[in-house]
Amino acid sequence: MSVFDDIKTGLNQAIEYEKGNLQLNTKTMSITPPEDFSANEIRLIRKNTGLTQSLFAKFLGVSVKTVEAWESGRNKPNGTACRLLSLTRNDPSFPSKSGIIINI
């Protein structure tokens, strides 16, 4: 099927839905909020990966000073960093498995 045919099919379905001739299948989802991590938890996650603070910072896309602040409790991660921390806590090999860290 060409791109044109896909678009045409989608538009026809939209028209049929508006006319009340087509029932849509919907799915409701919810997203869990990012977890909070203590300084000790962050340090343990990093140590379980076997990474230095410098490499861990590069993996997370933050500065070394930021990782130091998290591990000392002066600051807390949020948003995307917390999601990456959760994934890494659940699987310490995640940085390598995801291709972000490459062993040479």
C-alpha cells in the first residue's frame, strides 16, 4: 500500500467516524510518575553499573558536578534522569544494552 493509499484510507475512516458509521477502538493508559531517589540509592545504582561518576554523568547527559550533588544529597534528579535511573536500577547493564555505553 502506498503512502497516498494510507492517507486516503485514514481520511475515509475519519469521515465515516464523523458520520457515526464507524466505532473506534480506544485504550486508556496511565503513566506512573518518576520515582524519587535518595543520595544513597543513586550512589548504589551507579556502583552497580561499575561506572565512575564521570562516565555515569555522560551516560545520563549531566555534568559530573550534578552527579556529585545528587550523591551528596545537595540536589535531586528529576524527569528524564529519574526515568533513566529507574531503568538502570532495574537492570544495571542497561547503559551497555541500550548502546549508550560501548565497551571497546
